[in-house]
Amino acid sequence: MGCGSSVTKRSSAEPRQRPEYVRKISVLDINAPVIPITLGSNVHFPPFGTTPIIFIFGGPGSGKGRIVANLRSMFGMKLISAENIVLKYLPKKVQHFITLSTTNDIAELVRREPSHVQLDWVLRLIQHIITADPHHVYIVDLVPNLKWLVRNTSLVKECAAELAAFEEKTPACFAIHLSLTEDSLNKTLDYSHKALHVPQGATVADEADSTRTKRRFQLHEGAIQPFITYFSSLGRLVTMDVSCGASGPVWDCIHKFFIDQNLPAQVLVDSVVVFAMDGLQAGNLDLTNCDLTPIYLKEVVRDPHAPLETLIEALYKQLHKLAGLHPYFVVDPEGTAVMSAVIQQRGDKMVVFSDVPDKEEGCINKFAVKLNLLVGGPKPYFKGLSCSHEITLLFPSNVPDDLCHHIAFLLATNHSAHSGVIT
């Protein structure tokens, strides 16, 4: 897949570097697994004017890091990490009698005197952060990843009294539990290796890494149980079974859940845009099976013969408008100047394709063939690239590369301007 960042131009004599691993993309897979989700009887967003606070729990292999990053990007949530709080505030707490200059210094102190990090102290700091700036949706990651913190029984412990005291002033909406059993973790690790096409020869390091992951998982599962029990007993637990190991469908489930809570989306996240060009039209695609939302470009622009920059700006605005409803789109530019655009070679910045093997399972071309046609004829092959970390573009293979590059560059420019991210 390509990249939306600045790229040093390569001479034609310089060979392409083929990536060792190719990550499988499954967002348009009509056979994607359904993610089971269980809602407690008291799961709901608070009334307007109340600060929404959501706790999230998920151990190694659950995909929590990616989910939190997507929630922050799409819904503008503010992350509060208990781990970061300890690393930031503990040196200040003890500065009068000891200097903690590094993370190792902090770890050594906590191992010797674990009582310096109490759960009620961490919750009071979290409460202070929220009350100082209450006009956000907060997502709280309460159980640390660092082993020396997870093993601290002053922090990770029976928590009912501390959480009840916290909620007297700052009540939580609910907690999300990304549920994963040890058996399903093994399947997830196998899935990840297959999705990355890990060579069979690289087994020793992979097995060692898998063993470490399993040990971290066991430690984390024991740590989160008191917190899961607390929210479950109050009917305020959202449990998502992430044992399938497929990050795309898991995010789809999370995304739909928050949209159903009427939380407005702010930017596109993990979106795929298929361009129906070069004889392929949106009307010929089985959109139900592909789960794609159609956009007919000539219907969303004032002048279908406007310059390409104007057309792509209008397209981005429409994509952003629909971001909260669905992340996957098919764009039909028929009847607009996109179909006859003449692209000038850019000398300062460009977006390039990576060299993805056409025959390997999981590459974009193979994946895109799963789009079903309502009419007869061969299924189209696609080439893919990213115009940002959040948006993947698929073009029919015969569309000129210059046109694909320039459309990607223009979409990336609009996305950067909207989100404040420099690509």
C-alpha cells in the first residue's frame, strides 16, 4: 500500500524494494466475522451537559491500542492513561525526598515501596483532569501495560470503594471490555502471522514473542477482573468478543456502537474509497454484498466540469459528511472532468504505490476482487494506495497512475487541512 507522506523520488534504474510482509486488508470482505456484543441494562450516554466518561479494558492481542487511537481520531475523545499519570505525577509527588529521573527510577521505587501508587490517588488525578476541562468525551485506560505497575497490589486491587468514591463527583457512563480468552489469543496470534505472511523460517523469534504475549495476557486478565466485576454488577458493561482476531470487523462494531449512541464523527478513520472508473460504474456493483455507500460525484458538485482540485475538494466534504454513517464508499465520477483530467508531473511531493505481489493472498488486488458485479463479465482488478493513515483508495488497474497519484494527493491535502495532520 502506498503512503501519503513526502517521498524522495527514485531513479528509474533503482530497483523497487518488495515488502517482506504484506498485511491483509479485510474491510470489504463479505465473509468478515460478526463481532458478538453484549450490553448491560444501564449502558447509555449521559444527558447533554454531563461529561461522558468511558473506561476501557483490553489486554495483549485485543487491539485496544488501535481502537483507542481510532476513537480519538474519529470522535475527538480524550485519552486518560493511568500508566501515563503514574509516570508523570509520581516524580512530583516524591520530589521532596527523592529524585526520579527515568522510568527505571520510578519502577525501582514502586517495586520497593508500592504504597506510593494507590488506586484512589490515581483516580483523584483522573478526576482533576476531567473536572478541569469537562467539555470532552473521555476514555480512561485504567489498567497499565507495564508489568511492575500491573503487579502493584496498591493500584490493581479490589476497587469497588475507590470507584464508587470517584463516581460520586464524576460518574462513568459504562466500561468497554474487549474480551479475549487464552485459546482465542493463540488463534489471534496465528491470524496475525498469516495476515502478515510471516516466512516460515522466522519461527524462533516469533514463538518467543508469542510466549511473552501469553504471559502478559495472563497477568492482565487477572488484573482487570475486579474492574470488570464492578461495572458488570451495575449493568454498565459493554462486552465485545474480539477473539476473531480481525481488527477491521472489531472496529466496525465499535464504530457502529458509538454512532448508535448519537456521537458525532469528526474525521474519516479506517475508510476505503473505491473509484468506479475505466468502464466500471457504481450501478454495476452489488453494493449490498460489498457493504459500500455510493457517491455519484456529479450530484455533489456545482459544476461537473470544474478543475480536478475543486471536484476532489467537494468529494472529500461529502466523504466527511458521511463518515459517521459508514466507512466504505464507491465513488462514480462519470459525467465529471475527473474522467478526462490531464495530470501534470509534480516535482515536490508525490504519492507512490508499493510493489505488492499480485498472486499473494491478502494483497490489495486479491482482496478487491471480492467486489461482486451485478452484470456479467470478468471481475475487475484494483490497485491500491493510501492518501493518509486513515483512507485507503482502490482504483481499477487500468486507470493511469498519474491520475491515481494526483487524486490521492488532493484527498490527502484536504484531509490534512481538516484534521490538522500534516501528511
